[in-house]
Amino acid sequence: MNTTVAISLDSRRRKKDGSFPVVLRLGHYQRTTSIGLGFSVQLADWDDKKHKVRASCKAVSSVSRLNNYFIKRKSQALEIISKLEEAGKLVSLSISDLRNFIEKQPETLSSFFSYTEKLIEQMLKARKVGNARVYKNVFGAFKNYRKDRDLRFEEITYAFLKEYEAYYLGQGFKLNGLSVNLRTLRSIYNKAILEGVADQNNYPFKRYKIQKEKTVKRAIDQNALQRIVQLNLEPDNPCFNVRNYFLASFMMNGMSFIDMAFLQIQDIINDRIRYRRQKNGRPYDLKLTDSLKELLSFYLKGKTKEDFVFPFIRHTQLSDQYKDVYQSRKMYNKGLKELAKICEIDDHLTSYVSRHSFATHAMMKEVPLNAISSMLGHSSLATTEIYLKNLPIEILDEYQDKLSLTKI
């Protein structure tokens, strides 16, 4: 191994009282650095051959306890290095990266909560506020379950997950909510393994399988869609904007609500809409049809290129903007309930329905699956297949007619 750790006295950094700090001397691919252990001793009290404090040292109450602490810190550093090497990560780390791993206190190193807080902070710095919100919600759920007691990765066992499952469902919550929490926990655990924070040998999801309920069909049929299209509303009607948002989403290839919220005037170029999806940053390019152009014209009047197309966001700070989106989506979903009543639609309308309806109607028009997937901005056909898992009954009836036997 090209990495070494030794307990040493840093004789280059003499303090005012004449003592020198005790450090872990770290060597990694011909580079060296040191990690302070929080103690300093006089040169006469240090045994350089045995790398420990001499028993004659009077500066501490228990020399043996102090030396045991140094040995423990060295063992922990070696364990971290060993795990990084087993994971194939050690060779790619700089000495600064390796030092950062080792400098973490042991209780912080394997703490699920401390590690999750670090991930949330990184996401916020990377402007991934939506992902940070999901992680923060799950963080809060498990903090509440543990009653603020710390949770170490090695404590997240198969038995722990089964106990949490029983607790969560016992509170009357839905299975899909449990699925969201555990999928996020699994994602955090996977990241921790890659960084050498958690041990792959303790990974509980080899045995525990995350369950989820079958998603209720979200698409509306052609008749319901036409009732929304043909609805004649004045701008002062509470459902005027709600209806327009729903149709705009549908006509923009099922654009998600958050992408609609962050859509700017400058994203509309030469009768095309070009933007990046908030979810994954993928570029998206779609045609501005005549009907879509007519609908959007109401929202483009008197705005500059930097303005948002739709009036969902009011603040300038990104974190506040995401709060605006969250509140606006709540109001939008509330308005969709009223729109459903006006149009006599029995289906439960939400901000997702327009997206799922677009996918279903595209399939009914015999648009190829790979084209639908591209129009939705999916990274794989598998995701699109989930959207189209349940075929509309009219399509099944049509197929059945084609398979019917003629009278002999």
C-alpha cells in the first residue's frame, strides 16, 4: 500500500509554552501531511522510538489513557484507508481528500444524520434545492422516529428497516410514503459506501426490498380533455389561469410544474422553447405550436427576457423561489379540483395529470414509444413504460375487436 499513518511529534511547530503538537503523520503516494490530535507535549516527554508519551509526563492525569487515545485514532485512520482501498477509491484520492476523510470524528464519520446534513448542504450549494428538500424531509422523518438520538449506518439493519416499516404504517401513513423515505435512505447509504463512510458489508438493502402500491391511473380520457379545452372562461374567473396552466403543460409535451414555474421569456427563441429540466439538467427543445403561442401570449405581455413566463415565482433568492413553487403548486392543485367540478370530471386532477395525459394521448395517436420518451424528457424507456403501464380501456377494447373471431 502506498499510504501510511504514524503517530508523531510535530517538532516544526513549537508553541509558546515550549510544547509540540502530537499528530498523525499521513503519507500518500509520496506526499505527506499531518492531522492534529488535539494535544501538545514537551520534547522531553515524547518517546520518538515508541511514538508515544513517556510515563514521566506530568502534563496529563493519565498518560496511558492519552496514549490509548492516540492508538485508537491511528487505528480508525487505518480502517478508513483500508475501506477506501477495498472500494477502489483510495488510488484516485488526493492527499487532501484523504485527510478530509480521516479528520472526521468517528461518531460523525458513521453518523447517518451528520452525513445526510453534509449532503443537504452540498445540494444547496449546487442549487439543487428540490433534491435538498426531499433529503431534508426524510432526515426529519428519521430524526423524529429516533427522537433525536443519533443513528449510525451500522445500526441501519434489516431488522431496523422492518421496525421502521411497522412504525410508519402503524401511524396510518401510506405505503408509497414509506417507499419514498426508504428509497431516499437507500440513496444516502449508497453514497456513503462510495465515500467510504459506510461499510458495504453491512448494506441492509440486499435483503430488504422496498415495496410500493400500484400507482392509480392519472391520465384523463379524450372527452374529459376536450371539456377542459372547450371551457369558455373570462380572465377574472378563478379557474381561468388553472385551465391555462393545465393545457400549457399538456401542449408543452407534459412539462412538469416546476419546469413551467422556472420557464423564462428568454427560453422562447424562434418559435421554439429551449430550457433545461430542473430535475436532471437535461436540455429540452420543443416546437411552439400556434395553439400554444396563442395561449402563452396572455402571459408574455409587457415582460422582459429575464422574467418568468408564468406568475408562480415572486422572490429573487433561489431558496425562496422554491418555496414560491411549492406554495403555487398547492394553490394550483386546489384550483384543479374546482376545474374538475366545472367540467364534470370524476378523475382526481393534479399537476401530474396533464403530463400523464400527454403520454397516454400520444400513445393513443400511435406515436412511437421512443418518441414519447424523448418528448417527455425521460432518460430511459423504462421510465416512460411506467407512465404507460396501464393502457386506457378504449385501446384494450379496440385490440379485442381486432382479435375477435368471425362466425364460421
